[in-house]
Amino acid sequence: MPRAPNPDEIGCEEALIGEFWAPLAAAFPGALGLDDDAALIAPPEGRELVVTTDAIIAGVHFLPDEEPGAVGWKALAVNVSDLIGKGADPLAYVMSVALPSTPDRSWLRSFADGLAAAQKEFACSLAGGDTDRTPGPLTVSITAIGTVPAGRMVLRSTARPGDRIYVTGTIGDAFLGLALRRDPGLGARCKLDDAAGSYLAQQFRRPRPPMGVIAALRTCASASMDISDGLVKDFERLCRVSGTGGHIAAARVPLSPAGSTVVANGGATLADLMTGGEDYQVLATVPEARAGEFETLSTAAGVKVAHVGSIESLATGVTIRDAVGNAMAFTRSGWDHFRDTSVS
Amino acid sequence: MPRAPNPDEIGCEEALIGEFWAPLAAAFPGALGLDDDAALIAPPEGRELVVTTDAIIAGVHFLPDEEPGAVGWKALAVNVSDLIGKGADPLAYVMSVALPSTPDRSWLRSFADGLAAAQKEFACSLAGGDTDRTPGPLTVSITAIGTVPAGRMVLRSTARPGDRIYVTGTIGDAFLGLALRRDPGLGARCKLDDAAGSYLAQQFRRPRPPMGVIAALRTCASASMDISDGLVKDFERLCRVSGTGGHIAAARVPLSPAGSTVVANGGATLADLMTGGEDYQVLATVPEARAGEFETLSTAAGVKVAHVGSIESLATGVTIRDAVGNAMAFTRSGWDHFRDTSVS
């Protein structure tokens, strides 16, 4: 069936690659200008590659009406977050995009601009990709590739009893940013000013995982991972694979001024913030002897780190403790990509 | 809303990983048992990595009622095809799966078995992944990683006038396999016996890109790529990025006995087969002086190769020639992932 001509329509996959994707790959020689079937990645001498993949889906990981620049940013940021959690320097990424309809140039321009801004923030380039149409929702699947000096990837499984537990940044802001989008009256009820509301919204829309902590993690951390599914859940995972117990003191969990305001005004509980997910911060364990250096290196690189608890023996269990030291109970520990099906 | 309990239901992402994905990663140490956020990939000394990504979507790249084992197989095969086209030995892959509903164990078992069979055929392992639910169709996005000796990736852009053009296997079988699924009467009208019909169906459902040609490509080819979007379109692409012309003699394009039978009985034209896509064979250019060695190495590794044409100067243009040497005209050159939206 003939369609009406649309001056903004992109006629074929190759036109789309040339106009929107190739500029994102221009700085990475191994991308071969996106003119080949695959990228060539030659790790620098003495370095190994760290590879991670995460997809984001409209209506699941971002709101269907999200502006396309934020979608592009977030697709890359959530993957870089995993690299940072492993102490890896981002290098490149490949992207598979499934578009629900023929997009116009302005949509693609904004999406590509969001990716370009994220590439600049996270010091990596597009190396290859695949663009399809889908009868379903917009889906962006990225595989991010980073590098570490040989043998220096920071694992989840190597925390040891006695290590301090740190988190970067503040917890729960993205969860509150989403809550504000769903319930626009929440801000007024919690006495948030416009700047605080914008700050929270931005943490959900354009999360900024802490590049500055990479060197400190490689130098000092015994184990680490990103906090993307909720602090409680990710802390439980780290202890489980490390074969340890541990506790986090809820009162030490760092909140932003905006997050504190919402909690103080009854708009959310601390438990909500610790289990909401989408933080894209780092949970790290650091031996006591390296703690000072970890704090110094992180702070010097502009990353706020908070000492929130300790790794303990397996027998002590994994707990979040309230202000008087009792274990808190949670109805859910965090986001399950499989059971929790929607943000909309 | 509470749902009726389903004994086959997988309760959470981690249970799914443990039961179905982790066994696929057991042979690859860098997968870290899928217990971490990322995979560690240390290329062997002196080797570089080749990285490619392709997604397959229900109703776009495979039929919505396809059996799950074939979906798993095909998701990996289409990516390995790109590695083979670059002369790269498959090493590992990461996979992002978006599931449209809570799958039961039998679906996941079959899907994982299809992946396991493909891993065995293509000598690679799962290294990491991401599992989500989607309101849209089943989408499997794989990034495949292979290795080449440093400097030996075979590019698309390096064909030279005078080179011979080869293709592996036979062309158009997957296109006919899909045609038979859409039009079950086609087989009888074209006098195909059951074995021939099954053969064609299998080429669409479980394509088997030619692992045996990898060494011959690295040793002898000046340029190569896989043929996934149709021989005519992919040949045009190779010439364009190489800055050459060239011709393929249609009469030399290798058809299977089943494909020849369909064409002889008017069920499809040779042009249909050369533009239908989904072949997952290799198009290679080989300097005249290496042609004998290329044929010998390929044949010894069990891969049939056919000399179908020549690379020429840019000025001669890119043509497919009929039996008397005239340029053939095509209404379409191949599959466009962006313009062509459905197989169903």
C-alpha cells in the first residue's frame, strides 16, 4: 500500500546509519566507519576486556513519553554503570535498536544527541550496531566494552569479613524522580521546591554513574558492583556470591537534600529508597587498611563516598540495621527485571 | 491482581539464570558463572577481538509460532555468520532476551537447548546476559565476540579489480524455506518431495553459516562479508565500500537441488533467490593467485565454494549478468531491516 511521502522519513537502514550512527563512531577506528559487519577491538597491551549488556524497553525501563535524548543517554549510562562497578574504563559499545515506527529526523536527532552527550561523559564511542523495526515498544540493547589492566577487574565475589562497605553518591533519587513523574502532586505535598524536583527527575532520566571512582576501586576495593536494582538487593547479592554476611546501617545511607526532604515529609520511607532501584551508583567493599586511600582517591576525583557498614562472616547473616541496631524487614529487596514489568 | 499459581512459572530473574543460562556459560571462565555484572574477556596473546551485534524479533526475523529451539539457534547463528564473514573464530557471546510473558520451563528448556546446540556447532559460549519482560514481541539481541590474529580481520572494503568472487554453500534456500511456510501448497506445485521441503525449511529455521571457511578467508581472501540481506544487495555493498565495480554471472550462482527444482517449476525466479536474504553464507573476493589455495582449503574443510564473478574497476559498475551477458534488472536488491518489517 503506498504511503504519503514524509519529508522527515528515513528511507533505509543505510541512510539512517550514515546520518545518525556513523558520527557517533567517528572517533573509534575499530568501528570502521560502521561500513563493515563487525568492529575490530584491539585491547591495549597488558589490558583485558570487560563486557556487559543491558537493554532498556519503553514502558519497562523508561516512560513511553520520555524525550528521546534521555532514552539515548540512559541506554548507555546503565551499561557504563556496570563497567564502572567492575573498575573498568569504558572503551566502546555496540547498540541494537528496535524502532516501533518509522522515526522522523527530529526524533533520531534527539536520540543521537543524547547518546553523543553520554559518550562524552563516559569516554567511549559507538563501535557497531543493528537497527530494526519492531511491532513492539522501542527497545535499545547495548553491549558495553571496557578495559582493565590484566588481572585487575574488581569482582563481586571477593568481599571479605572485616571489609568496610561504601556506597557512592546518594541513594533513592532516581526512584523519587520516577515517583514524581507518576504523581506530580508529590512534590508539593513534600514541600519540594522546583530545583529539588528537577534534580530528582534528572536522576531518573539521565543517571550519571560515577566515572571518578574507577581508579579508586581498582586500587583499593576488594569487591564491588553497581547498584541498579536497589541497594538492599544488590548488597544481598554481593554477600551471597562472596560467601559472607554483612550489615548496612540504614542511618548511614547517604540521601540527597531532596531525598531527605521527601522522607522527612512522609512522601517515601527510607526503605523505599533502599529498595527502589535505578541508582546507578557503586557498592564497594574495602579492606580497613585501604579505607583512607579509597576515600582520598574518590574524593579527589569528585566522587562522594559513604561508609555504610561492614562485611561480616557468613554466619552473621545479611542485614540492614535501623538506628538502634535491629534488623529491618523489607517486603521487597529491589527491582526484578523479570517479575517487575513496568515503570508506566 | 493475584494470578493462579503455575508450577512451571519461573519466579525471578536469578532462578532463570541459574537454571537455564548458567549451564550455557559453564565452559567459559570469563563468564564468572554469570554471578557478576560483566564478563572478563582476555584475548589470547597476539589476537584481536571482532565484535558484532544483531537482534532477532518475533514476527520480523522469525515466525511468531517458531519453535523456541530454532529461535535460540538462529539468534546465535546470525551473529556467528558475521564473525565468519570477517575470518574470525567465535569465542563468546552476550545475550539480552526480552520475553513477552512469563515463560514456562518447557519453553525455556527448548530455547536454551537450541542455544546449546548452536554453541556446540559454532564453538563459543555464553559469557553474560540480561533478561527482561517486554509488552512487545520476543526479542533476542546477541553480541558475538570472535578473535583473529592481530591485523588479520578480513574487511569488506579491500576487494581489488581482478579478484575472483566466490560464494559459499547455496543461495536462496532460506528464502524458499520461508516461502514454503507461508504457502504450504508451493511444495506440491513445484514437485518438491518431503525431504527437499524439509531441507529448505531447515535452512530458514536453523541456518548453518560455514565455520569451515574461516581459515581459508584469513589466508586467501582480499575481502569478505556474510550474505544475510541478499546476494545482490550484499555484493553491491562490498563493491561500494571497496570502491570497485564487479559482476556476478547469475548462471554460476550455486543453487541446491531443491532450489533448482523450485525455479525449474516456476515457484520462484533466480532473481528471487538472489535477493531474498537470510542466506548466512559468505561472499569473498580472492586474488587470482590465491584462488587455487582458497578452493583447496575450503573444500578440505567441508565448505563448497563457487566462483561466481569478478571484481572490476569502479567505472564498469556493479552488475548481475544473465546467461548472454546482459545486466539483469531487479525491483529490489535485498532485505532492508528497516524498510521490510515482517516475515509473518
